[in-house]
Amino acid sequence: MKPLDDAQAAVLGELRKLGTETVELADSVGRVLAEDIEAREAIPPFPNSAMDGYAVQGLDVTEPGAMLKVTGEAAAGSQPGLQVRPGTAVKIMTGAPMPAGADTIVKVEDTERVDDVVKILPAVPEGTSVRSAGSDIPKGSVVFSKGTRLHPTHIGVLATVGAARPPVARRPRVALFSTGDELAAPSTATLRPGQIRDSNRIMLKTMLAEVSTVLDEGIVSDDPVALRGAFGRAVAGSDVIVTSGGVSMGDHDYVRKILGDMGDVDFWKVAIKPAKPFAFGRLSGVPFFGLPGNPVSAFVAFEQLVRPALLAMQGATRVLRPRIRAIAGEKIESDKHRLEFVRVSLELQDRGRLVATPSGGQGSHMLAALAAADGFAVVPVGEDLVKAGQGVDIELFRNPETRSLALG
Ligand code: AMP
Ligand code: MG
């Protein structure tokens, strides 16, 4: 059996990076920057007020009760040009440029206005509530490095620095199909005896959509001719092929055999549980991931081997999910010979204590227990038991809202 690290390294060793394209900022969530992004200007570009209030000279407001003559008004979007001299103030709105001569802002709540005179109630330290040019982002600095995967927070910054069409890695085009004579479309109202609904394809499709462009090739039956045809079609126009089912030891598990006939196959027993059988290979140079058919196995194999690969092809610097530490809420049993991914739900208890409890049955067909989980307790090879109360590593595969607020 291949350790997971070796399997991941072997997959990455077979992949090539994709080219670059530019995209509209609004379409760039989840994409990976192909170049460093530099700030051509300082952000903010000019010193401005952090408050609605009065722009003054700090020397005038060292004592409470200063009386200053108001000589003008500066709104956000106005041109700089006003001047604050000793003994005077300019009324100013948040975001308006600092008038020449002013170095301090007094918020409006700390003032009393009578006609053209403003009384500054407290003493105000020089520099208060002024946002200096470059205080957010210095001019010329690298705001994000190549390889950053874009989140809405990054997108706000890119907008601020004027990177309206960022250069990103092209997304891999992934041909996806399910294999199995037993599979029926999810919309099937009445299953024939022996049939099940194809849950893998839609699950994998939605997971793929976060990191790639999906080409949905449907369901292919356990028939060598049909599979050959599907493989041939999938190669055209795709960068990666992902299938589920047909890679284990059954008489009708043709995927691995046909991949071997048409291309190259590396079949591995990866030392993980679930998802031990896993076929990886190439078909006319296109990397091919043959995931196991059991839904939880397909999910685990996707998370551990496919998703990181698709992100790495885009040059992403970080490709693996976060791991955190939690306390086992009850005992967690595992296979001593394999790295086991136990489906657990997490509960945040008082003072940040995170407690992980198996979310249900751990059979590789038990999709409901997967859906009830927030992550995997990752139990290393050599351990077969985590006792209740012991620490355990958790790999988060989702980041759910965990606290409630009721509507009025
Ligand atoms: P296989 O890997 O083809 O031997 O399938 C292993 C198990 O997973 C069998 O119980 C299959 O019925 C089931 N299975 C295979 N493909 C799917 C699918 N697309 N959706 C749900 N279950 C599947
Ligand atoms: Mg099958």
C-alpha cells in the first residue's frame, strides 16, 4: 500500500501547469493569481479624514474648549485646496482630503457649533483620526503574490489597486463521469430493483466547480465498448478526467483495465481508509483519476488526491485543507494499518474547546454520516484508538456557520 504522501507526490509529479488568462474581477473568486500584484499607487492615495468633524491644527486643540473659526467645508470626493491656518477649522466629512495645514480631525460629536465658530470640547492629540496616504497599502508593495487563491477579501483589494482584470491561471477543464449499470439519474422517481441513484456525479460536480470547469459526461454503463467510447470522447477538450466506480476487484470493474489498454495506468492501493482503491493514469497525455464508487470513498479520494492536484495545476501555493486540533468527544476507533479519515461533527464548547464526535456510521457507503460531518478526524497509521478526551487532528472540509441568531 502506498502512503498518502507518496500518492500525492506521485500525482503532482505527473501534472503540468496550465496557461494564464485575465478575467473580470467579479468572476475571479476561487481563481489563482498567475502574477504578483503590485500597488502602483499608495492606498489611500491621499491623506483623508476618518471621521465626520473638523480639520484643525493640533497645536490649537491641546487644551479643552478651543474656539476656532470655520472657514470652509470639505466633502468626500472634493478637490484638496482648502487651507487651515492657526485659529481656524474646516468642516470635513469622512473620506474627504485633508486641507493643507490641517493635521488633526475632531469628530463632530466632540464639538459645538454656533454660526461660523466651532467649540472643540476636549483636548485632542495631534494626528487624531487622520488616515495617511499609504497607511493601508504602501506604493510599490506586492499586495498579493502569484499563487494566491482569490477570496472576496482579496477581490476588494484588487479593486482598490485598480487590478480590474487580474491575471489568473486558466482553470483545468475536467471531464467527469460515473460508471455503473446500477446507476439511475437523481430525478428517477421509482427505482427498478437493483438500481440506486447516481449521487457521486452531482457531488463531485459541485466540488469540482469550486476549482475547475466541469464537463459533465453523464453515466456510462459497465460495458467495455461504452467505456472505450466515453474515454475517447473525454480526452478531447479536457485537461483532466475524473471517473467514479469500476476501479476495484469486481468482475465488472473495467475502468482500470481499459485505462491500461488505451493509456497508462498506475493502480494504487493507497494506505487510507476509506478510499483504498484508486486508479491514476494518463490517456493521451491527459491525467486520469479513477475514484472508487463508494460515495464516501469517492469524496475522500477527491479531497486528498484530486482537489490538491487541480489547485496545484493552477499554481496555487496552498492546496491542502486546514488541520486543527480537537478533543475526541467519544472514543474513535480506526484501522491501525491505514491513515483513517473518520467523519466527525465538531462542537465549540466553552472557552474555545473544540470537541469532535463521529457523525454516524463509518461505512464507505454512508453518505448521510458524511453530510452530518464538518471534517475528518485524521488518525495516523499505527494508532487504532483515540480515547474520549484525547487530542486528535481534524481536517476541515467545510467551514459552516456554527452559531445561531433567531429572527425577531
Ligand atoms: P464500484 O467502485 O463500481 O465497485 O462501486 C462500489 C460501490 O459504490 C457499489 O455499491 C456501487 O453501487 C456504488 N456506486 C458506484 N458508483 C456510484 C455512484 N455514482 N453513486 C452512488 N453510488 C455508487
Ligand atoms: Mg461499479
